[in-house]
Amino acid sequence: MKAYDVIIVGAGPAGSCCALALRNAGLRVAIVDKEVFPRDKICGDAIGGRAERVLREIAPELADEYAQQPFGVPAAGWRLVTPHGRSVTAHFVRPGRVVRRVDFDRFLLERLISLFPQLDVLTDRRVHEITRTDQGFEIQAESDRLTTRMLIGCDGANSIVARARTGRKVVPAFHSGAVRAYYTGIEGIAGSELLEICLIRDFLPGYFWIFPLPDGAANVGFGMLTRDISRRRIDLKSSLARIIDTSPELRNRFRNARLSGEVTGFGLPLGGRRIRMSGDG
């Protein structure tokens, strides 16, 4: 049984940044993740400009390196298209970037390991059980039994830490479902630095997005509130194809486009209500 001061569950951007912030604290820290990196993560791939600011606060040398990375494309602003075909464009005060999560997450974790050599990185270990003890917590991660004084959940939308320690459940009115796909050959994408968001009349409240990537590729997706998906019995994957085929704004732009890989889905908890985020330990 391995003992730590802090165990972070989840080695994505939240977990990596949390560990970076602890690297000079003199604590015994482990980060645990069910996946083997590099791994893909279903996401829109748009990274806000504040990501670089946060990195600069906790690891200035890493922020400089991130700014110089050749991956992704700049995100200078967004273009919103209404159901009537009107559009408005706004530019960010602090530009961001669109980077495939497989590249972004790998970059962060690899640099974390180089900057924090004392860190134990335990990948390919799904957390199955969390038990409260007098000293903190015991965690069963595959065949490993770990103990910690403090437990931090950075394990995303379906966080086992949140479920085990705060009792958080999915609330359909504050949760969304979405599908994501990668396309090449969409007209108007090459060289673009705008995130495109389209509001579709038959699928409100919700939106369709096109986020540009290098080499003429794009992250394309569509999502709605889980409450409305259930109430209206909407199939997100077939709806994505229907929107592309029938929308006056999109069908011409996608006429020569090709799907790369599969259409995949995910769920996202949203804000808008008070939820318990912390507790003893």
C-alpha cells in the first residue's frame, strides 16, 4: 500500500495543472488516470486564452513553451450565425487556440513529468473504490491500493470522486449532450481563425459548431440540453448529419467535405446552480 499526501484523480489538463501547482510544496503526490497517454478526448478542442495565463502563474517556463508550440491554430474570435442566417463576429481580447486534445494533453503531461520528477504518475489504472478513513482516504485503482490525506478529483464530467465524496448526480436541466466529428474539406475553413457557432431553428436550445484545425481540418459538433434531448427523443448523431444536409448555411460548405474517423458523443455538466465542490479532505 503506497501512502501519499495528495492523490489527484485524472491526468488531463486539470490534473496536470493541479500537480504543477504542487511541485514545489514538498508533498508526496500521485496522479492517477484510467487511460494510457497519449489518448484522445472527446472535446470541442477550443482552448481559451486564459489557459496561457494560468500556465504562466504556475509554471512560467511552460507557458513560454506552450506559446511556441506549432500545434493547433489561433482562435482570434467567434462568428455566430442566427436561425435566420444573420451573423455577428466578435474578437477575443485574449486570443486562444484550437488544439486537438490528444496533442494538448500529451504536451502538458510530458512537461509535468519533466518538471516534477518526484511525482508518481499511475496511468492505465481505473479507480474502482474510494473509502474514507481516519487518516484520509484509501483508493483502489486496479490492483493498486493507495492512501492519501487529501483527494482531488480532476476526472471530468463523470468524476468518481465527485460521486463518491459529494454525491453529485446528473441533473438534466444543467447537463448537455453533444457529438463531435472531424471533417476535412469544409469550404471557408482554410486559414480561418474564427470559431463558428450556428443556431439551428429545429434544434433550440442548442448549437452546431465548426472549429478550425490545421491542414484544412475542423472539429465539428452539435449539442443540446440533456433535458430536451430526452423530452424530444433526439438522436444526436443522425441530427448532426441532418443539419449538415439541410441547413442553408452549411450544406454548400460541406458538399465536398469528408468525415475523418467516427462521430462520437459525450455529456457535459453545466453551471447555473450551486453544487458542493469540496469537503473534509
